[in-house]
Amino acid sequence: MMLQLDQVASLREAVATWKSAGERVALVPTMGNLHAGHLSLVELAKHKADRVVVSVFVNPLQFGPDEDFDRYPRTYEQDCASLQAAGADAVFAPSVDEMYPNGQVQTLVTVPDDLTGILEGATRPGHFDGVTTVVNKLFNMVLPDVAIFGQKDFQQVAVLKRMVEDLSMPIELVRADIKRDEDGLALSSRNQYLNEAQRRIAPKLFVVLQSVRMAIESENDDFGAMEATATQQLLAEGFDSVDYVKILHADTLQPVKTVGKTCVIVAAARLGTTRLLDNMLVTP
């Protein structure tokens, strides 16, 4: 039977019981409104550990002043049913006061600007401070042996990896492959906001990323031209705007200058009011 917990003390008690029995514990952090992509993370966590804790917490600290925290979809009962069916051992859904007992203006965990001040961080100042702070707190509450994050938010995983390394956290951080629909569209809670016409256009993001990957694999090293061409292709396919298409080193997220190391193609494009993210790893 899956435990439903909302207090740190009861969470720690459950985890301590499992660990005293020699069991390995995995954490899957989420903000709820779960879909098949999230559930694939739970499935991977079950292969990595004996017990799986899934956190469901809409974190106000990572929302900017022009981002509507109150309108973020909350589907807790449905999420719990999905998690129980997926085989999670516990769902941890604390209140904001339980997570931030001293208020939201408090000690922050900050990763250097070379990872957090670009891409998503360039237009969302303070966003990644909110992410790293809440994940650090979850790590301290659960003390997991392994934590699972989805590749779709590639920059977030890179930032958290840096945090784990810099702070010598005894946690294995696993980046799970992107879960896609049959037409290639990366699964995301945002997809529910696409209308029928936009949903037909959305998979073209994946198609364009594939074309960039093939160009890199053919040892084309004119990365600036590839980025510009991909942007124009997305606009021609019907996207309303393109925030970025970048080819970056997979570990440092710095621009690639020569073919050789593993890189990642990251993209963000808009259909109406919906902003879609996707990425693709390329190993030459």
C-alpha cells in the first residue's frame, strides 16, 4: 500500500525504517499534474532502488513575479492513483509552510551563472535558485541513494548535477531518457494546452532536432549556421516564435566549437501561449 505523507517527520520515519532493513531508496521529484513521462521515471526508479518516494510539490520559489503560481494545475488525487498503479512506495506532498517553515525568503542554494544564467535562466532570473534550493531540501528530507530526473529539462539536470558534485552529496543522480508520443513530441504537462492545429505542428520540433543531429553526425562544424537554419525551419513549419536553438557541450552547456565531444541540441519554441522544450544528445 502506498504511503501518502505530508509531514517531514513521518517521511523520515518511513525512510529510516526502509534503510534500517538495508533497502535502497530512490526519489523522483515532481510538481504533480503527472503524465506518462513522470511515470516512466518511477519505473526507472524501481529498477534502481528497493523503495521509491515521489514528491509532489508546486514550488513557489521557482516561479517568477509574472508567472502564475496559483494557476499551476494541481491534480493530487489523480496523481496518487497513477503513482499507486505505477508501484511507488510513498508520495510526499508537503504544504508550502511545511517545506518553508521560515518563509520563502531564506537560505538559498545557488549554482554558478555559467549554468544558470543561460537558456531558461536568461529570461527567468532566480528560477534555478528556486529549483536547487527545493531539491536540496528534498534530498535532506529523504536522504535518497538515487534521484531520477527527466532529460527533457536538460539544463535543470545539468544544474542539479553541478550542485551534487560541488556539495559532495552522496547521491547518484540519474538522467532518464525523454518519453515521447508516437509522433515524436516530448511528453509534457504543457501539451494539454495545445489546440488541434498546434498539436499537429508540435512534433516538428523533434523533426528539426533530428535534422540538426544528422548534420552534426556528418561532421558539419558550422554550428551557427545549423542553429540559424533550424530556427528558420521551425518558423516555416508554423511555430509562432523560437526562443532558442543551441548546440552546446552536454556537461558544461557552453557553445560547441568543434566536433568531437558529446553535445546536446536544446530548443525552446512557442505555439500560441504554449512554450515547448526539447533536446537531443549527439555523440560524434
